[in-house]
Amino acid sequence: MEKDDNKSYIDIVDVPPIETESLFIVNESVGSTELSKEQFNSLFKGRNLVFISTLSVDGFPHITPVWADIDEENDIILVNTSDIAVKKRNVSRNPRVALSVVEQYNPYNMVSIKGTVIEQTYDNANEHLQKLAKRYLGIGKYYYRKPQHKRVILKIKPEKIIGLSLCPAFYFLAYYPWKNK
């Protein structure tokens, strides 16, 4: 089909242009990047929910959205929970966990983590909860905590990390602005 030069047209594309302003493009043919340590850590600094999967007594996965933080010095993920929560009971029995984090403003920036809970601590757990409440709720107090329930921090050491950062525009935009005219 021949195109009329006086009419505009749209090409469907699934690859980025050769010249790109992104500094992180590793594989231009698919428009993806490798996730750097800074990008990985930033997923835990934002208001991104973290989904944690633990193993129940019956062997089935138990998945829960949680607030999380990262100890960048020690590369440890911190999850604050109640001492009566199912996830806390599950990791006390079997410390293996899986985590998934998706950036709230770009769901194509994500990371999946397999790890082990290496420590459960009550030390500073209430202060940690307030820090997370400030980040996730915008206020420095978590009003849903029942006073009789102690808070505990699960310290998770990542063992396998799979991350991906995609620019969704190249997959969903039909207009290709770099078309030579």
C-alpha cells in the first residue's frame, strides 16, 4: 500500500528508536533495561506496596500486600507486621519468602525477590511502623494498630533478585514520533 505524502500516518512499533535519551537502555531491541541497585532501592523508598508470599502450614502460598523499607547499608528488606499475623507465624516455621514490588507510577518497573527471613525483632518496631505510616499514609501515626498487638520487623536477606524496567510507551503508543518524513 502506497502512502500519500500529504496525509499523516501511524506506525505500530514495539521497539524504541535507535537514538534514545535513556542512559539505562541495555537491550534496545526490546526496550528494556536492567534494574540498577539505585533503582532497586528506590522501589522501597516510594509508596509502592510490596507483596510478600510465605508458606502456610498446608504448603500453599499466603500472599499479603505490606509496607516495606530497605536497610541499604546491609542490603536487608524490612517488613513491619503484627506478632499475631499469619505471615509472622509462617516465617517462624519456614523463613523462605518471595516478594514482588511494582512501581506505582510505572507498573513496568518491577522486581521479584526470593529471600530468607534472617531475623525477627521487636526492637524499634513501633518507631519503624510510624516511619512507614508517614511514607505510605502521609501521616506519622498508624491509627489501626491495636495496643495489645506487638509489632515485629521481619528482616529479609534477598537471595535471588529479578528486576525489569520497561518504558510502556513503546508497547502501547501507536504514534511513532521519530518517523522520518
